[in-house]
Amino acid sequence: RDDGGDDSPAAARGGRRSPASAEASAEWILQRFVHDASARRLSFPTGLTASQRQRIHLLAVSAGLRSASQGAGRERHVVVTKPEEGAPGGAGAEGAPGSAAEGP
């Protein structure tokens, strides 16, 4: 692992999962990310549905993280980052409901 680079979760790759399974996986992945002091950025894989990406945005905001959807079409994916030390976390984060970011 490098210092603060991209951490693409292998557990979230692969075939489609049931919505409950995908949500539990996203929560687990985000919790590991939160507790990993060396990780600064987390990229989820392409291939998630719009509702799965939206759920990741909501989970990220509730954990005090920033999130944004990037790419278009089949390349659309969610990137989650930790706020800078001392900066406010979830409120107004990119990709959060009511923010200026594009939809999921």
C-alpha cells in the first residue's frame, strides 16, 4: 500500500450482489477506510447502480467523509476521501444530497 493513494476495494469487485449484501459490503469497506490512518482516498469500482452509488454517498457523509461520483456511463464510480485535518467532514460534502455535484 502506498501513502494515501487510491485504495480500490477488492471485496466490492466482481459480479452483482443483492442490494442488502452490496450495502453491507459498502458499510464494511467504508468502516475499514475510516479506521485506516494511512488511507486518504477510496475508489469504488465501476458497475454499481445509481442507487448503490447514492447509498455509498449517504454512508460516506454519515461517517464524516467526502464523496463524489466521477466518470460517465459505464465508467461512473464513487470516490470517497477523508476531510483534511481540522476541516468540516460530511456536511456539504461533494455528492451529498443537496450538493452541487452531479447525480449518482
